Amino acid sequence: MLRAVSPVVLAERVTKWYGPRRAVADVSFAIAPGEIVGLLGPNGSGKSTIFRMLTGYLVPTSGRLEVAGHDVVEDSLGVRRVISYVPEDAPLYDHMRVGEFLHFMAGLKGLHGPKARAAVDEATERLDLARVMKLTTGKLSRGFRQRVSIAQALLGDPRVLVLDEPTSGLDPHQVIAVRDLIQSLAGRHTVLLASHVLPEIEKIASRVMILLDGVLLTSDALKHVAQDLTLRLSVDAAEDVVRDATKTVAGVREVVADGVGRFLVRAERRRSLAADLVSALVAAQIQVRELTEARPDLERVFLDLTRRPEVAA
């Protein structure tokens, strides 16, 4: 019999209040070892608060958070031994050379002598930092500062890596490099990241959670992308005629006008849906010019969920 894999990150009914303001409301989720999970939400939705509680910067008002079996309140030092955090605009010691900074951070993580050198060498190679090792961090470009921040987070081979807006402010080449790096971490590390760039999250993450006003709307937004069916329909008919013809087709949820004679039909995914839809339109004497499937992207799911939180999964 296969044994269930214990989550490496576990949140159970976590709530955080800042005085009279509730920043996180009764949030629960579990992340399996080796997953790359994206956390999305508008500004002020509670993403950074969750990250700071996970990494020991903040204490939950109520609920339970565990990282690799360590409770973030009862065993915060145990959590810090297995997790690394790269906040947005991560601060660096601007007077230190990159090599000095990485060795200093290795020492803080309990790595000394040959172990420190090996860890720094590996991080330097993975982040392509050899050319800047003798420069002070204060003279680095935004892209290299971000690479150095991620490099120090990888020192000590943490089980969990938390990245807050890791591609913010980077140029397209740097974004691709960071994205490829994060994807390469899957399996060896568990990665939890936040980003405002939805297409990037969709390319990187195996699962996406969405927050709104501190409430977790869904723990797997990509499931909505896979399960929803959107058809592009082009016909010679008025909108009200199309709506009347399609309302009797089983599984059709919504018909949205997308221009003159063009519509988006959102429906439950089932094998005979397109055929049933064409049959209904033909029976209503509507000429069908086009009917094709349009795969909904993460941006559409995100907008739909944050506009209508009552449909949360």
C-alpha cells in the first residue's frame, strides 16, 4: 500500500490581525515536498503576511503553521533551519563584496570551512555570479542583486524556499533566467512564490493559490484552467437569438458577446458539448461560421475569482 506523503508546509485555519484590521482570515492549505506553488492576489491581499508568518517574522493570531514538521511558534529555530526567504527588494550589505557576503551568510547558516566554500561555489555557479564576486553589492545592477539574494537563500540547501516577487524589476532576459532557475529547483526544493506577473506564475508553478482580502479563494487555480471550457463562436445572428438558442444546451453557463456576431461560450467540459451546441444553433436556423475551443488562461480565472469570491473552491 502506498503511503500518503506528508506536506512540507501546512497551514490550518491561520488568522492574523493587525490591531483592528484582519490581514489573513482562516486560511488553510498544504504543500507537498518538491512542489512549486504560486500565491496570487491584489496588493493588500495577505500574501506577504503569510510569507512572514511562515518564516518566523510574524506570529499568527490564531491557527497553526508548520514547515517540515516544525511549528512556526513552538519551534521557530527549527523552521529557520529548513526555510529560506527572499523578500521583494531584499536588502543586501552594500559595503560587502559579493563573495564576502555569501561566505558571511553561509556562516550564519552554520556552514564553515570546506562546507561553506562548496556551498558558495555551487550557488555562484547556479546563479552565474563568477564575474561579480569581487564587486560590492552596492554597485550591482537590479538583476544581479536579485541573483545574489537568491544565491544566499540557496546556501545550506533549504527544504523550503519562499520568494516574494522574484522577477520584479528585471529585464526580459533576467526574467527568463530566474524563471529557468526556479523551475530547476522543483523536486529538490519546495518553492512558494508570489508574483504580479500572472503568465510567469502559470509557466513556473505546478499549482496556484489565490488570495483576496486575506481569504483563500482557491488552493488550485490551475484546476479551473484545466476544467473550464471556453468556446469561440462566430455566427450570423443577434445576441438575444444566440442566447435563446444556447440556453437549453446542457452545461452552458454563460454566453458573452465578444464583438459583432462573435461570442465566448463558457461551459462545463463534456465530450458532446460542441456537437450539442451546433445542433441547437442549426435548429434555430443560425448559420455557424466558427466554433473553436479557447483555453482559458490564469489571468481570466484570477479575474473571475477575485470578482466573484463566492465561487471559491
